[in-house]
Amino acid sequence: MIFEWETHDQRLRRFMKISPQRKLEWLQQMHEFMLRTSSKRVKAIRLELKRKRQDPQ
């Protein structure tokens, strides 16, 4: 059980201890999950935003 809430600094330190490899694996899993669960409309919006970020004019 948690009897005391962690401070912002404690939380940052805890996340900094996670290896970069593990963070990248987690991000990949989140990306795959978002692709599987998003509707066609949301996917189209994300694709449009990605295009705008790649070609800012």
C-alpha cells in the first residue's frame, strides 16, 4: 500500500532510472496500441498533422 504520495522530484528520479531501451520499447507498444484502437477519422487527423510537421511552409 502507498501511505505517502511521492513528490514531483521523486517521481522524476524514478522515471530517470528506467533504461532508454525500456522507454523506447514502451513507446513502441503505445504507438502500436494507438494504431490498433484509433478510428479512421483519428488516423487521418494524425496523418495530416504528421505531414504538416514534416513540411512546414
